[in-house]
Amino acid sequence: MKPLVFQSDFGLVDGAVSAMYGVAYSVNPELRMHDLTHDITPYSIWEASYRLIQTISYWPDGTVFVSVVDPGVGSDRRSIVVKTKSGKYIVTPDNGTLTHVLRLDGIVEARQIDETVNRLPNSGESYTFYGRDVYAYTGARLASGVISFEEVGPEQDVHSLEMLPITEPTLDGAAVCGTIDVLDVRFGSLWTNIPCSLFLQTGAKFGDRLSITIQNDTRTVYRNIILFARSFADVYVGEALAYTNSLDCMAIAINQGSFARAYNIGTGNSWKIRIEPFKGF
């Protein structure tokens, strides 16, 4: 019996998540089920991809994740289960949800779900709730040992999986350049794709001042000098800071405030950030 972890953009205001739980319990009432989140921004495949890589490394081998952010539900996109290099399984539509997992963890095998076997009985006429009828059902069967990974369905070429475009971080002289991948939603911090190890090649140290420039495409949204801090306690309330987040990447925040809300900043490849040690005026 392995943990079964759910992620979706369904929210908790109706019965969708409860229905997935019910299907899983019908497979095995002793399953151990958990929620990663059900507050993914509706239709945001990018955010679903990021939340998976933020989480999966902390779960034991064999954990089964069911991720349902599926704006193409009912189309010809594949329903798949993958096995990651770190030994986790992810049940999801093949729509780019696995982008960060493939890039930062690795996927060793993929299988397309055989819906003639791995589909909730008597649900064959429904094409709008794969989270319940296919993904929760298959995930529960896999987590409880009713089926093996090989019994999910036919093997697929890992290189055929749908991937979202990624902009790689770069070192540009004394500066590092990257993108704002995602927000620390509740607190409004900006999480970049710049590894701390790459940033440190600029020679910056804790306590140094950094020059920060944020652009949306070619429009400059923010430019200022802020502190490179170990933690929020190193700056005054309301003061901005740069720090290393829980994924060992660079992040920007306001102590006890929302940086994203203060400057109306979003996420994705169009949101570019440049960080460099401040040499003085």
C-alpha cells in the first residue's frame, strides 16, 4: 500500500475532489490519501508542473501522484502514468504537466492508460471528468497494488511526452538572468528559475546589495536595489529582499507583504528577471 497524493485545479467549493476520494476508497478503503493542492490556478498546466517538482522529492518511493489540470479533457491528448527517476509515479494528462519533473528529476518510463481496463466501471459515456473516472481510479489501483505499473497500459516513448517551453537561466557577465516561474501564492513571493549555485557565481554574499530588474517581455516593471538575505528576519517589515527558497533557487519578497501584488507581477517565460551585485552609484 503506497500513499496516494492528489493535485487539481478543482478547488473545494463543490464535490469534485470528494468524488475522486470516493472512487479511490471504492478501490481500497485502506488507502492513505493526501492532498498536494486543489488551488492550482484554473487551467494553469505550468503551475501544476511546478507544484509537482516542488513536492515529489519529499515523498517515499512508490508514492502515486494524481495531477488533474486538464483544459483539453475529452480531446485526443493521452492519459498517462510515468515513473520518475526518484521512484515516484504520476498519473496525469499528457499536456505538459510533467515538464519540470522531466527536467529536474527525470522520467525513466511512461505508459498510456488502457481505459478498457483502468476506467471506473459504468463511466464509459462520460468524457468530462477524467479526474474521477480514469486518473483517481487508476491511481488508486496502482497505489493499492491492484495493478502493477506494467498493467497500466502500453509503454510510451519518454521523449514523446508533451513539454512546455522553458527558458534556461544564464550567467551574463556579473549578472544572472532567468524567469519568474511561479509565485509563493499565499505570501506573494516571486520564485525564479535561477539556481542559487548559478547566482553565487556572481560573487555575491549574504548581506550584499543586489540590483534587481524585472521585465514583462520588453516592459520594465521593477528596478531597485535590495538586500541578499538569509531570511526575512534580516530586513525590516515592508522591506524587499532576495533569498534562497526551498528549491534552492533565487526568490524575491517583501517581508510581511506581497511583492507580486505590490508590483502587479505575474509568472511564465515572458516575465524576466536580472540579478547582479550592486557596485554603487
